[in-house]
Amino acid sequence: MSRRRWALLAGVALATGVACLTLQGAKIVERIIARVNNEIITQRAYEQEQEKLRQQLAQEYSGAELEAQFKEQSKNLLRDLIDQSLMVQKAKDLDINVETDVVKQLDDIRKKNNLATLEELETDVEKQGLNYEDFKDQIRRNLLMREVIGREVGSRIQLSRNDARKFYETHKKEFESPGMVRLGQILISTEKRKPEEAEKSANDALAELKAGQRFAEVAKKHSDGPSAEQGGDVGFMKEASLAPDIAAVVAKLDVNEFSNPIQTKYGYIILKVQERYSAGIPKFEEVEQRVNEVLYDQRMQPDLREYLKRLRKESYIYKAPGYVDTGEERPSETQLANKGQ
């Protein structure tokens, strides 16, 4: 499910769903293109999603191919906006509260952007032309949707190791790799700290890891690297592309093992091998986690669509003429024939 921005408007909508009134008078401020129970979707919100989609596609396509991809993928924009509204409303029915997580995510964004306070984050967001309350509300809505999907759909998906192994056996080629390793990194910078402070911090981090603390938590506490807020996760890279001194250390580590501090010209680095894929087609055990993720996603999508169909049947959904909702249930040929009799 792709992320979608929502614009919520206060006020009373006209019966036709074309506009809403301000308190100051009958001034049309937004065109309403859909209503989902008590929530509305405006043309402005829809156009913002179109622009975001175009920007994302422009990173991979250009010219006629970009236009073709945009035309194809934009067909589902209104469907996705309606689906998200349904899930946010369902979260309220389930009494799901994510306010603590909203604050935590805002604080993570603040730290990632090296801002001292949430007030500075608000100022920074508004400098980019965004409304801070809308920005915060989008985070809230994303978290609510995640909770609903997890509780109502994901929790019902049961995968056995046998299921994963069967899937792997019929899709081995898809997991072929040039030899990849996913690393976690704790970087203690000698550019940001005095040499003796950096060495002490590196040794403290190592001691905490040996005492059993989670690598991600130690990275968030000690690391000066850009991946600190992601728990030190720097993602996958080809082992052959690593610097020789780093490659030598990584080669000796098994999955889930971490290194001693490695002194570099930038400071001290502690590395952890989180996943490793052999060159060629890896063994099932090496990619078992990835297999489970792929299989889970494959089962999630149809189950989620069925769940959303049920939510739609329980809801009032209106869309303005000229807009297409690809999630709308179409009458079957039999239903149409019966209706004509």
C-alpha cells in the first residue's frame, strides 16, 4: 500500500458533494470529489497525490514511458485515497491510539535533521511550504493504517517453514545474488569528538553489545553516522565493493556477529553482519527471511483487498462524476441481466 496524503476540511459539504461552505459565507474553497462516511476527499488532495506519483516515476522513467506509467498507475489514486480513509475510520472504531508513536516518529525526524526541538521541526516543515498539523496528521494516519492492517489482516496470515521452502524451490532464480551482505554500522567520529572521547565511546559501545544490548539501540545511542536513527542499518552491498580492510573484517563474521572497533581516518567503526547472500543462488537458510517477506506480501495483497471490500460494503461512499474508483465493486453480468428482466 503506497503512502497517501490526506487533506481534511472542516465545514458542511453541499449535498452534491461539489463544494463546502466557509463560516464567513457561501465561498467555494474546495471541490469535493469523494465522501467516505463522514470524511471527504478534495480535488486538491487528489492533485497532490498525482504530483507525488509523477515525481516518484520521474526517478525511473522519462518522456513517453513516463507518461504511459503515470497514466496506468494514476488509475488507482482515488481507490487508494478511499481505502486509506476506510482504514483510518476503522482504527477509530477499534479504539486504536497511536499518539505516543506519533511523538516518537516526529522526534526521530527531528534528530535525523539535526534539529534541537520539535518547535524547530515545525518551523522547518513550514519553511518547505507544508502545514505542520497536516504533516503530523499524515504520520498519525499512516500509523493507524499500519495497525489496522496488522491486526485485521496480517495477524490472520499463517506461514509455515514448509510453505517458505516450497516457494523458494520454485523461485530460486529470483534470489540469485552477486554476493551481498547487509551491514549494521556504529560510527564514532573523530571529526565530531576528541580522539580520546571517540575511543572511549567506541569501547563503551562494544561493552554494551557484549553485555547483550541490541545493536540497533547501541547504534542510536552512540553512532554519529547517518544510519544511526535506522539502528545503524546501512543496507545491502556487494562484498566485492567493500574497502579491503573492511572486507577482511566482514569476511570473518558470521551472520549476527559484530566486530571489535575498527580504527579508520574518520573514527572508529563497529560492524555487524545482519544478512549475507552467497554469490549465485543462495541456500534457503540464507534467504529464509526474504522468502518469508515475499510470501507474506503475496498473501497480504489479496487478503487486504478482500478486507477493504468488506469495509466498503459497510460504508457510504460517494464519488463525483468524472472520477474513477477502481476499488468500486462492479455488478456482474448475471446481476445486470437480472436487473434488465
